[in-house]
Amino acid sequence: MTETQRLTWKEALLLAMVVAVAAGARAGYLARCADSARNSGPLRVEMPPPELDGLVAKLKNQRFVLPTGEDGADEDTAALSPGYPVVMAGVNRLVDDAVLPSTMRWLQCGLGALTAGLYFLFARRAFDSTPVAVLAGLLCALHPFWIVDTAVLADGVLASFLLAFALFLGARAGQTMGPLASLLYGLSLAALALVRAALLPFAFVALAWFLWRSRSLPRGWLAALLAFLGFVNGLAPWTFRNWQLHGEPVPIVDSMYYHLWIGNRPAPVEGSNDNAPVRRPTRLERDREYSQRIRQEMSDHPAETVRRRLLAGLHFLFGERWIQSGVLAEATDLADAPDWLAGSYPVILETTLLGMLGLGLLGWRWTYGWRARAMPSSLAMVWIPLPYVLSHATTLSGARLPLDGVLLTYAAFALACLLPGSARLWKGEPSEPSA
């Protein structure tokens, strides 16, 4: 096992600085550009789900329902990830309906600041380097996509926070086999999957990695057991509810075949897939119909199928709207935005994306010597995009937003390798020998 030193007072001050910068950037955007969090701001990089308000209202009666019946009647559903609506409904129990949107935006401001702090802690532990940690924290703190997304009532901020929390806990528990960190690691993976169902494959693989790593370490059996129990118990209530609804295990959502068909249909509907209604004629009939259509389409048009997968990958990275019309962010109302933002946001977003992808992929390659310590993030680079590549991404950058923190951390590593005295980073050598 490996244990890095506790935070020194200098590192604690640097961590506090990162969190303060992140909080200040997000709070400033909400105050100046979003009418003190009363609206969603002048830009959107993620589309809010159209069913959100209805779900939150119904959850007051503890029912997760949508108007999906033939006559428009409400029916219990498992078509959407429950995490964000449940969190929003929980906040709604504490505040009035009128202030719920602004309260959620300020809560997302706090979660965004903590996310930057978590990437500071993850980078410090994964790469045993304070410069990498500071650069990763500051890049996350000032990431314009995340700052803009703070004002949008969607799951991007919460999913990004939970991914950062899981990566930090995975790196810590993978080194120390601590019981609390292991339990929280499993719970955080379950929470991440509940907030965004497309991240369930990553959660499974990240848990499997931890179980494999712990097999030969002291107290590894206890850490593995606690992580497994945390993951299973985190998913158990929703899975049991879905079992009662469908009579079979459905871990998160029952719309998998629908989304696979969206990414494989021969003539995609022009425009956003974010606001496409989730159609549920009956679950078994729908899944059988969609699976048959997918197999037939792949058999009849293999070249087009491969082309759609390539486009889905590009849509994940850039958003469908950027591929079609060169737009990374939807401008909703620039009238009250500062002049510098209204005129320069396309350049800011495109420059940020170019730098993040270029340096992030380069840093991912250079961290090969640190792969054992940073493995949860390496898994995220493959398993988070995969469900979107196999099905479809979204019009804007919402699908990619949680992965941005990982890319920014690798970008920070690449930048740190260019600094004097970085030979240890190139060699993958911790500052102290492993215990």
C-alpha cells in the first residue's frame, strides 16, 4: 500500500485558493450574467431536460411519473435517470417553489467549486505532485464550459462533481485500502450512475478495477467488500422499484434500446435529441421492435453504421450543433451579458476545447508511468464516451461535461511536465518510496 503525506499548510492554502477561485468565478457569472441566479444566463452548453419540472412536481407525492400513457395520463416510469430530479425535489422540500431555481443554481455553484477542489486532491494523490494539483484545480476552477453550465438546471454540474468525488476516492482507496474511502467509493459510483445512466458501464468497470486491485493488498478483502456493498446498496432501492414496475431487474433506465435506435436510425430527425420525448408503448414491445430495427439497419447498411459511430464520437466531443453549424454554446439572451462575453464567447469556448483536447490527450499518454495510481481516470477516458459512441450524444456539450475534469487534469500534467525539474513526472516516480 501507498500513503502520501497529509496536506501541509501550504498545500491547504493552495487548495483553499483553488476552491475560492472556482466559487468566485461561478458566483460572479450567476450574479452578473444570470440576474443573481434568477435565470439560466445568456449561454447554454447543456440542454435542460423538458420533463424536469413535471418530475419534480410529481416527486412531491413520491412518484416518478411522466405523461406517457396513450391518453396522456401519468404513468410510473424508468425512462430517465432519477438522480438530478430527486435531488431537486429534495431541495424543493426545503424551499418554496418560487426560489427553487435560484437555490439550485447557487447549490450548483458550491458543487462546482468543490469539484475543482476534488481534482486538486485527486491530482496530488494520483501524481504525487503539488504543481500538477494546483494546475488541475485552477484549470477546473476557470473552465468556461463548467462556469456557464452552473446556471443551467441540468445534471452536468452534479455528474461532474460525483465523477470527481469517485476518482479521488478511487485513487485514495486504491492506495490505502481504507474502509471508509472504499465504502464511499462504491456509494459515489452508484450515485453517479443514478444521476446519469450512461455512466453505469464506467461505474461497473471502475468497481471491477478496484476489486481486482484489492485482491493482493493487506486488508484488501475488507476494502473490496465495503466498496461492493456501497455500490450495490446505492443502486438497490431504485433497482427494486424498477423490479416492481417491470417484473425484471432494470438497474437505472429502461430506455436503452430507444437510445441505441436514436443513434442507428437511417434518417435522424434534424435538431436536438435532448428534447426528444421518451416513448414507451409497452416496454417489451418497444425493446423488441427497436432491437429488430437496429439489427436490420446494421445488416443492410454496415458502412452507414460505422459512419454514424464516427459522427457520434464527434458529437460527444464537440456537440452535434458544432458539427452542423459551428456553435458550441446556444445564445439565449445576450442583451444583459457583458460586452466582452457577448463578443468573445465563441473564441473562448473553442480555444478552451482545442487546448483541453490537445493537452489532455497528450497528458493521458504521458501519464503511463502513473497508470496504477491514476487508473480510475484512465478508465473514464474510455468508458464514459463509449455509451454515447454506441448510441448518440447531444446537441451541445452536455454529454462530455463530466469528462472535462479528467481531460483538464491530464492537461495539467502535460503542462507540469514542461516545467523545470519535472524529470520525476516523466519517469513516474513518487516523491517517496512506497510503503
